[in-house]
Amino acid sequence: MLSNFVSREGNCILVEGKLNLQAFLWIVARLREAEQKGYQDFIFDFTACDIAYPEGLVPMAALADALRNRGNGVEIVLPNNEVAERLLINCNLAHFIRPDLYEYKQVILPKHVSIRRYSSIGEQVSIVREFIHIALNNLKLRRDVLQGMEWSLNEIMDNVLIHAQSDRGGFVGAMTLEDQVTFSVADCGRGILASLREGYPALTRDIDAIGEAVKAGVTRNPEIGQGNGLAGSLRIATGSGGSITVVSGVGQLNVYKHDQNTEAHGNLLPPFQRYAGTIVSVQIRKSATFSVAEALGFTNMVGGILDTIETDYESPDGKAFAISMKKESPGFGSREAGKQVRTKLTNLLEADRSKLLVLDWEGVPLVSSSFADEAIGKLFVELGPIEFSSRIKNVTISSLVRRLIDKAILQRSAQVVALANRNAGTQRLAIKIADAPEGESQH
């Protein structure tokens, strides 16, 4: 496991190892030291940074943007590690530090939602939808978990627009890991304490304000919010076996699931690590038992959950899911693209087992054999011929694409049958040897 270490040489702040939330808070500390020494321009040196996560990347982007906005000079030195270098460029951290040198990227990365700045509900909706589609492409997730992710991300992003009073908006980034999704939202606004004191003037400490903010129904003004965003996100994260971390001012709260118990640890950060704004980092794990309805069982919760699966894929009559392969697939020439398509199709099939899945191939003149095998051939084997035939319908498909898919199905099925026959033969031979009289030749 890589460690992290943050140091300072004059106005240069050096980050080694991991860029996570802990490292970011030390970046804040080193920045304060440099400011006290009279520096007004700063260099963030990631030469020795090997890996980065949204919980470090997102607040780093918000901080750099705030520094530039108030007139400070900011520079970036990219990592020597090529993977980390590409990530800092593609995830937009390099852009938010030096927008004149690095363009703002909106490419859809395989497992990342690159850092976005948003200041409107329209931008929020677009970002959330992008994240859900990336999750659908990369992780086999139950619909409850997907709905929990979507609800949490929407609520936390919305909190920035409603409460933060940040003239630079909010910043968000996300990624999928093997067994979880993680996202972070950060702003450089007024912080939770200043916001909640409008409704709770007795609050005086950041950590107490955070503690109140994660309680259901606590809000600065009930007319503009129900106070369920952080509380519901906490229940979703811990209900899935994940965690949530909130930082604001000098307060930090971490809540997580441990041995079936929910544990919470709040602490005061040192004054030199004070973060002027709010950071919320959430980890939601794949879970076979998580129930979004149970997690959001608040007495004053109004309405149900409308999710991306319903809005983007459900047919008008509600009887099927429909997917445009031309729009949804990242490509048609590789196994990796086929794997992402198969993962998404599996998620849609599992989202509602009563619905047909219609694959519309309009505008797709050709697919590679490897794509056809990975996306459809393996799916046929996983489902079995009866369920595959009863639940999947191909429409607007060219004769060439149909023949390639049929061939992939036949070849993949033949491989499975051949393997089963070999295994059965090996088993029969083992039984024959075991039953032979002692000393008898088996030649």
C-alpha cells in the first residue's frame, strides 16, 4: 500500500505517493505555511505522486481554482509516473491549476468521471447521468445500489447549489473500483457551520455543525430543503457497507460500517488544516442485501426515486428496456468494449427481471468477432438459451452483424460444450482408475 507524504520547499508543495483526502489536508497545511512566509504564488509538485483518488483530486481542483480566482499564481508539475500523469490531465486537475496550458476535457473515461465544475441544476443532472452510465458499464450492480448512488450524488451536489453560496460553484469527480464506487464533491463556499447557524444560532463548532447536518430533517431553512441529503447519503453508504467522510472548516467526520456496526469518528483538525468550504466523500459498495427504500425510510421523505435506468432505457409502455447500441457502446472493435456492453446489458436485465431488453443496432454496420463474442456470445452462455431467447430481442440489425453475432454464439456455445465433455471425460477416467483392482495396468 502506497503511503503519502507532503512537504514544502519555499513556495513549492511536493506530494509523494497517494493523493487522497489525508494528503490534501496536508497540502492545505503546507499552503498556509507558505502564505505565512509571504508567498503569493504557489507550485504544486506531483513529480513523486503515483496514484490519485477523487477524495484528493476534487478538493485540490476546488482549492486551485479558488487561489487563481483571488489572484494567486498557481503552477503544476505533473507526475513522473505515466499513468498518474495521464490521470491528472484527463481528470482535469491539470486544467483547473493551469487552464491556459491544459484544456478542459469532457471525454468519458473508462472508470472515471473527470472533475467537473458545476453551477446549475442542468449541469448537475448531466454529470450524474454520466456517472451512472460509467457505473453501468463497469460494475455488475443491483438496481437498489445504483439508485442509492444516483440519489446520494444528486443530493450532495444539490447541497452545494442550495447552501454553499460559492461564487465558483461546486466540483465533483467519481470513479469505479472493483467492488465499489466512490465520488467526492467539494466547494470553497461558506461551510456547514455558517450555513446551519441561520437555523441553529447556538452552534459554534464545525464538528458539531457536521454532526447536526448528517441528522435527518436538519436544515438551515425547511422551506428550501428537507435536510435529508447528507443523512440519506450516510445511510446509503453505510447500508451498503461503505463509508462517508465530511470535512468543513476544522471539522472532520468519518462514518463507516465495521462488523455489522456503524461507527462514527469525529475530530477537530489542526487550525492550519482548516478547509474554507465543504468536502463530502462517499464510498458505496456492491451489496447483495442493500435496500434503498430502507435506507431512505424517513418519515418526512416525499416522493419516490426516479432513476437513470427508468428515464434513459424504459420504453414508453413500461414493458421493456431499450438500448441504442450505436449510442451506448464505447466501440465495436475490441473485447474491452464488448465487456462494457455485456456489463451494462447484465445490469439492465437484473434491474427488472420482468422486462424484455431490446437491442437496437441501427447505425451499426459492422462489429468485430471479438466484440460479438465478448458482448453477446458470453451473455448467451451466462443466461442460457431459453432465458436469452425470451428476454433479449435484436431489432434494426444488418444481416452481416446478425451473422457475426450468430457465429459468436455458436462458437462460444461449442467451446462450453467441448469443455464440459473434456471435464466429464476426465472425471470418468478418474473414476475408472479409482475403481481398478490394485496393481492392474491402466494402459
